[in-house]
Amino acid sequence: MDIFEKCYKFTRAKETIEAGIYPYFVPLSGNDGPVVQMDGHEVIMVGSNNYLGLTHDPRVVEAAIEATRKYGTSCSGSRFLNGTLDLHIELESRISEFYNREAALIFSTGYMSNLGSIATLVDRNDCILIDKSDHASIYAGVLSASGARIKRYLHNDMKSLEKVIAELPDDSAKIIISDGVFSMEGDIVKLDELVKVAKKYHARVYLDEAHGLGVLGEHGRGSAEYFGLEADIDLIMSTFSKSLASLGGFLTGPQAVIDYIKHKASPLIFSAAPTPAATATVIKTLEIIQNEPEHTQRLQVISQKMRKEFKSLGFNIGVSKDTPIIPIYIGDDEKTFLFWRRLFDNGVFANAVISPAVPPDEALIRTSFMSTHSDDHLEKVLTIFEKVAKELGII
Ligand SMILES: Cc1ncc(COP(=O)(O)O)c(C=O)c1O
């Protein structure tokens, strides 16, 4: 027996590359935001999470450069020991103010924020309730919470949540963890119903606002603001890698919970701190989101327009609602790859998504939009989608 045997047998990626329809790891050689250079092509990008287009805002770029000049390129260590900057503390206090919480804690990625927070907070005998479609980083946290009772409920199905929570012992400590916006389906958690169940069964609520921050709500605070339920959410997690145009993530909530996680979470203690540039970027983008609501407003207009247009062209966009994530369901993996390739050849990059990111036979092309897409970009995208889909008999 050889531990490498499974690697030698893994040929699927190679076969797809040879067939010319491999949609992953395509190198970018230039990036202007809505238009990118990829593999020798100039394409309109509708596969990025740069929802507010802030990665190229000159004020943001300048903030990153200035921080690099002042603090260097790396923190060279963990937050716990030598790696905490005054910038980290400033950002934590800005995040907790933005969300009107007692405290916040930043991590080096969104994935680590979920992994570290959940695995630390949930103990043996505690109960976790998760949506089947929750993000992989929530699963990573849940699976690292050793000894906890894990219950999955059907996607965004609050009857299913109530059914599983009712089976748990009354006196067990419970937490419901959900994405605010589901990253592949593009739908929003039914938070009003979820909160009712949480109150009835005395469960805490943990919300991942990775795709809600900057996107939903009048002030861009996400799905809890969208529902007017911010006061009913115990913990809010999000990432810097989407609307905030950087790299990193955070958890915000009660001071005691944040202090506890800060002193016990392995991914925080044993990994290097977010870089000065990444941190200064978020201080600036958060300021822009707070002072210039027009970016979020434009994104919301684009999201409605594209959803309506895709629907009227006859695409199956599933249950996606009010978000810039619009999935185009194809079903079959090969056909999805082929559709992706033809889109690419015609000048559009979108994401091909297959199992396990979505259930088997629900392969899709994930489109996601930015406030910096011009009307002309959007018209071109629709024309190319219609042309390719007709050629392949998808619409
Ligand atoms: C819902 C959700 N949570 C967490 C993450 C992880 O964030 P990051 O990319 O910052 O690690 C993502 C990223 O794709 C996400 O979609």
C-alpha cells in the first residue's frame, strides 16, 4: 500500500484539462475590476466577490501602500505574541462600532474566523444546528468542535430546523449557525423564522455575513439589517475578502465571548496576523461603505436588473433573491464546463460550480456582480449568455 495511490488514480482534472474545458485556476495577468486579462483573453468578470469594486479604489490602494511603508510587508508572527498592530486594534473597534457590538476579533482569513470561533466556542455536549448549505468553513469549525452534537437541517427550511431542534434535550446549550446569504444559491436566510425558532428553544444565533456585508441592508450591514433583526443576532462573522476588498475576517459580539475566543482559538494564536496592507485596506473600505452608500445602492439596482433579465431570457436561477449572486442552473457537470468554456471564449468569465460545492446534478454557473459593472458590461454579458445558451440548447 502506498499513501500516494489515490493521487495517481485521480485523473478527472487532467482529463478535463485535455478536453479544453477545465474552468479552475485560470491565471489572471491583469485586473481592472469588471474587466480582467485571463489566459491571453480580455473578459468581463462576473465571477468575483469584489461586490463594491473597491479593490481598485485609489484611496484604498493608497491606504495599503502607506501601511506597507510604515509597518513593512508582514507582521511576522501571531496576534497573540509579536504580531498585533495598533491598526488591528483600530479595525476591531471600527467593526464593533459598525455593528453596534461590544467587541470584535479579527483573523487572517474568513475561513479561519469560522473555524476558530466555532471550534472554540462549542464544547462537548453543546448542540450545533447548521443549514445543509452552510459554507465549508462553518463545517470545518463544526467538525473541529469535538464532542458536540451536530444536527443539520434542510436548506433554509425552518420547519426542518424546528424538527431537529425539538429533538434535543431542553437543558443542552444550543447554537444555530447559518450563512446570511448562501454563497452558491444566492438566496437569503429566512432570518425572521430562524430567530423565532431560536427564541422558542433558547438557542444562540451565529450569522456568517460574508456575502451580506456591503450588499444587503440600507447601511450594508447584511442580512440581519435587511430583516431589521440585528438585535436578535448573538454573533456576526464576516470576511474581508469580498466587499471589503482585502484578506482576513472577523467575529463580533459580546465582550466576554470575544475575550474567550481571543485566548483560546488555535487559528488565531498559532497563525500570523493579517498584514499591515490588508488591515489598512479594511479600515479604508469600511469608512467608504459607511460614508458612500451609493456603492451598495448601485449594486442592489444591478442585482435586481440582472436577476430579472436572466429570468426573462428563460434561465433557471433557482431561489436566488435580492443579492448580486445569480446562479444559472445547468445540472450536468460536463455541460456546465462546456457552457463555461463557450462563455469564456466569447468574453465572459463566470464560475463553474459542481458537487461537492452544490448537490450532485445541480451543477451551475455562478454569476456575481459588482457595483462597478457599467450598463454596457451588463448588456454584453446578457447578450453572450443568451447566444451561448441557445447554441447549447440550455434556453
Ligand atoms: C459564506 C462564507 N463564509 C466564509 C468564507 C471564507 O472567507 P475567506 O475567503 O475570507 O476565507 C467564504 C468564502 O468564500 C464564504 O463564502
